[in-house]
Amino acid sequence: MRSTAIHRLAFGAILGAFIAMACQATPITPLRDDEVIDVLPRTAAAAAGARGDERRARQQHALNPRDAGLALGIAKRELARAHELGDPRYAGRALAAIGAWNDDDANAPGEVLLMRATVQQYLHEFDAAAATLQRLLSRRDVQNQPQAWLTLATVRRVQGRYADSDSACRRVAAAGAALHGAACLAENAALRGESERARAMLNGLLATPRLENGTRAWLLTTLAELEQRAGRDDASDAAYRAALQAEPRDDYARLAYADFLIDQKRPAQALAVLKPQVRSDAVLLRLAMAGQQAGTAQAAADAAEMRERIAVANERPDAKRFHGREQAMFALWVERDPARALALARGNVAQQREPLDLLVYAQAARQSGQGSARREAQRLADEVGLRDARVQALL
Amino acid sequence: MMVIRVLFLAVALLVSTAAQAHKASDAYLQLEVGEHRLALRWDIALRDLDAAITLDADDDGRITWGEVRTAWPRIEAYALPRLQVVGCPLHLVGHGLERRGDGAYAVLQLESACVLKTLPALRYSLLRDVDPTHRGIAKLQFADGRPPVLRLLEPMELELPSPSSLPAAAPLPDPQAAVAAPAAASRFEFLRDGVRHILTGYDHVLFLLCLLLPSVMRRTGGPGQATHWEPVEHLSQAVLPVIGIVSAFTIAHSITLGVAAAQWIALPAAFIEPAIAATIVLAALDNLWPIFPVRRVAVAFCFGLIHGFGFAGVLAELNLPSVRFALALLEFNVGLELGQLAIVVVTVTLLFLLRHRARYRALVVRGGSLAAIAIGALWWVERTANIAWLPV
């Protein structure tokens, strides 16, 4: 008994100290020149020894800001870093690298517009991303057409505009990327609840000889999500595992599988899946959720860190555009505050309407006990055309 | 196959957008608005400053205290012009470092003795050219008990004042946050690099001397004959050709310095370094026997092109900032020219005073040129064979 109390006390003290540290900026008083003040994030995008090359590239770029090759090289690297770390500042640097071309610059190379749209999408500026892509695709001769159409299809899907997404998917196939066009259509079909047709299409594509691992993982994840929405848990589990076996570094598949496992009340496995990941906000949120479910000692610390990160991020008034989903999920499943979760989820679905967003919205509506909110959620799911057994069960 | 590869990248990017989120780049500004005084504290993330002005000088991914300490003047020179409180000229009174949840921040403490009747207008352009998603989060507090006001500052285009009108650094009064005194402003860091480079770049100096040695003399005797030199009567007879030769050399090496810095043309050092040695030998030989069919101005220009590539060779070691790289390069070049001008003025004055001495021709022109030929030849061998005999 006593030792438990002491443990709790000690834990509380550590937690308190941690929160105080995170909240307050503490002065640094270095004594020696070789003392390390800050460590720049180490990423695959910046392998050791590449920093000098990157600096020289930035210098060249500063002299020739309209050299598209230089600009795109930097932008690509910065965006990859933003993805890897979940840190939007690097997406901002990618935008700066291609900043020499204005939005309405008719001479902007097609690849520059495509890069801008991709960064805008990362920053959840979906309308802006779609507008940039449409400007690009309205040009007469466009390099990279299938790529641009595929990006547009994805943006429209995230916005819950499946019909627009379909027509973009068809252009992907028409532009010569048949497999990607077909997978794109299959995913939309699955979202509409045409599970059998979509499953057959995806399985057909998976039988393509010499598929790249990344593409295989993408198709398998799409299949796993389809089975998850259809309530076929074993098939979903198997597809997620196969996806991660094909490409263990697929961050999206890893997060989606963790969500599945948490939903299945298998937190220990969820924690194992998340373990190798960079502690981005999305990963930390799942660690807190799974940890709470499993009752681990680490759970409270993870939740406290997430709470602190949200507080710091919200110092910026527009933070919820980028963080809306994670903040709603945290309020709903970790803080157990359905009223707050509902407000956040409602704000989030104004721009992001993937199944997870609607699921969080529906769950918050149900738990808050507001009949009007449930009807709103139902109306939105109908408007989008999403068929998801999990959402349906809640409404 | 090509299309699919490109697509795969997009797929990886597209599908992973769904769930990631993290704190964006924010700077924090705390303003205390008093009756006769405005105090402002500005916290900027070191990793953001690194992107703008390269703090991690050795590219090892770790920002050490030594790197920050030497970078303070550059941090101040970069940040201060990018914040204006309208009606309140800001002075730097101290600086420090602090740790936040997402890394270390530089803290700048600023002050202004100004009276604000209304809410101050803030003009902000920090990191505009590095990360357009950066924001300044400003919290204004009032001594008269008004409730605090929060502002979100979006980097906008700002007329940057010229470096000379930057607020000067003053000694710090705050021992808590400030860990080091603001260094006496080293504003023209790259200018000084330029001066240092020409004064310690002995090969460039020797080449210049070879061109200048006969400048106080007039050449008599036609092509093909051994040169005979006569002293000039007036200083102007020496100065005009000197200006011509030095200008030609300057224009030429500025061109190649710029071209090489922009990496439009890259020549290997293994070619440039011996070539510079060769220009010394040839220029000195020309003092003894005229070997060039063209005027010395043209020779100075042609050889200047080669020397410019030599200057560019040290650029990589200089750690010029990415932001405003062109300006830093210009500063470096102006430094070179100033150093060169000093050498020219001193040398020509000295030579002019000595020109009537009986042994001037024998000792200075002939002896100097022979010595230059010897040194240039030794350098040439050293640089071709990659060995070292001479101390420099």
C-alpha cells in the first residue's frame, strides 16, 4: 500500500516538473563553447554529411531563385522532412523554395505548381491545393499529368467530394497510369459502400506482376480500410499486416493499423506497431490512447505531453486547421470530454471528411447526448455518401 | 516505368498526409507597454535562424554554444530590421538563450523610450523568405492595467533599412536572460573577409606588384628589343595607367568571381592555382622583355579573369548566408577591392618617390621582376606537383 502511494507521489512530482518545463521557457546558461545547445532533427532526408551539400544548394538557390531544378530539389527534400517529422515548418520551407513563381505566373513550370499543390495539401489547405492543380491541368501541354490528376483525386476524396474524385481518377487512367487510376476508383467505390466490387478490383490489381513494394502496401492498406469499414475484422487485420510486411516504413499504414488495433481493444499490439515511429503529434496521440487502454505507466506522461503540445500549438489562433482531427480525437478518447470533442470535430469536418473524421464526429455527437448533433453527423455522412458500418452503428 | 516511379512518390506523400501534425514555426514576442518605455522580448527558434543564416557552421547537425556565440552579431543583424514597432525605435539591450518544448530559442531583449497613446502597430517580416508559414505570436501587456492583447504577426514585405541605420547594440542590464554581451557590431563581416583575403593572398598581391613595378616608368624602345624604362615626370603620368590596369583587373576578377559563385562555370582548383602562378611569371617577364603584343590593360583583364576563379575558391570556406547570398558576395568583393586599393596606393606612392634613384631600374624593376619570376615559377611547380617548399 505504502509503496504504491510513494510511487504515485514520485510520479506526480516528475509529471509536474515535466509540465512546468514544457510550459515555461527555461534559460540556458552554457559554460563551454563545445556545449550543444540544440540538435537539428536527424532525418532520412538529411543523412549525415548532406548538410553541407544542402547549405551550398541553398546558396545557389538564393542566387538563382528561378532555377526550377534547384528549387524543386530543395522543396522535395524539405517536404519529405516535414512528412517524416510531422513538422509543418519544413513544408513552409518547401513553399519558400518555390516562392519565385507567383500563383498566377503563367511561366511557372508545371512541376512547381504540382509541388505547391502537394505542400498545400500537406498543410490541409485543400481548396488552395485543388485550385493550384486545376490551374496546372488547364494548361495545354502539361508534364506529369497523371501525377497531378491523382493528387487532385486525393484532395477531392479528403474533402468528401467523391464524384469529383472519380472524374479525376478517370483522368489518371486516361493519362497512362492505368493501375493508379483503377486503384483510385476502387477506393472511392469502397467509400460508397460498394465493398464487393472494390475488393475484387483491388485484389485484381494486387495480382499485377512485379508490383513495387510501396504500391503493394498502398493497395493493401486501401483494402484493409475497406474491410474495416465493412466490419470484417479478420480480413482487415490480415491486409494491414500484409501491407506492413510489404513496406514496413509506410507511416500511413502504421497509423491506420494502430487505430484499428485500438478500436479492437488490442492496445499492446497497437503500442508495438507505433514503437518505431517518430513521436509526431499523430503518433503521440495514439500512444496516449493505447497506453490508457492498456493502463501502462507511460500513458499519463504521453497524455500530458500531448496536452502540452496542443496548448502550445493553440497559441496560434489558426492552429486547428492543421490539428483539428488530432485535437478532437484527444478530447474524445483521452480527455473523455465529448462536448469539447464535438466542437473540435465539427470544426474539423468543415474541411476534412475522411472516414476517421466522420467517425470522430459521430462518436462525439453520440457521447455528448445531443440529438441535433447526431442528426447533423448523419446528414453529413449522407451528403458525402460514405458508407461505414462503424459510423452507422453510432447514428 | 518513369510515370509509375513518380507516382509512387506521390502516393507515399498523398496517403501520409492524413494524420500528421506538429507545432509550426512560431516566434514569441512579449511587449510591456509602460508610460514612457516599451520593453520587448523576442524569442526565435535556433532551428529557424539556422535556415536563414546558418548557425550550424560545421554542418554536423548540432548547434553548439561556440557557434551561437560567434553568430550573435549575425542573428541581431538578421532579426532587428525585420521587426518595427511604429513610432518606437528599438534598441537591443541584451540577449540570451532558452529552452522550450520544441528546442532552443534565441532571446533578444529590446527597448524603446517612446510614449504610445494607442495600441502599437507592429510590422513583422521575420523568416519571410525562409518559411512563409512562420508566425510571430505577440502578447502585449500594459502597465496601466489594461487587459493584455494577443496578436498574430504574419511575415509581410518590409522595407529593410540599410545596414548602417541599424540600432546599435548597448551593454546589457539584465543578468538573468543575458549570457553574453552583444558583441560590438560586426556588421561588415564579409567585407572584412574580403579585405583579409586579398591582404593575405600573397599570389594576388605579387601579381598586382608585378603590374605596378614599372608604373612610374615609361617604356622606350620598340617590340622585340629589350625594354628600356624612363622615369615619368608627373604623378598623373603614372596614375592614369595604374587606374586603367587596376580597373581592368578588378572588372575581370569580379566577373569570374560572380560566375563561379553562381556555379555557372566551375573550373578545378588543380587548373586555376598553377594558372595564377603562371600569370605572375608572365607579367614579370613582360617587365623585362615585352612579350605581349597587346597593351597591359588587356593583359591585366585576361589574367584578372583567372584570379577571379581563385577568389571564388575560398567562398565555400566562408560560410556566406543563404539568405541574401548575393549581397554577402558583393560585400566580400567590395572588401577585396578595398584591400587592393590600399596596396595600390601605398605601392605607387612609394615607387613614385623612388623612381629617380640611380639603382631604381636595376634593383626595383629588374630585381623585383626576377624575384617575382622565381617565386611564381616555384609556386607553379608546387601547385602542379602538389608539394610544398615555400612557407606560403
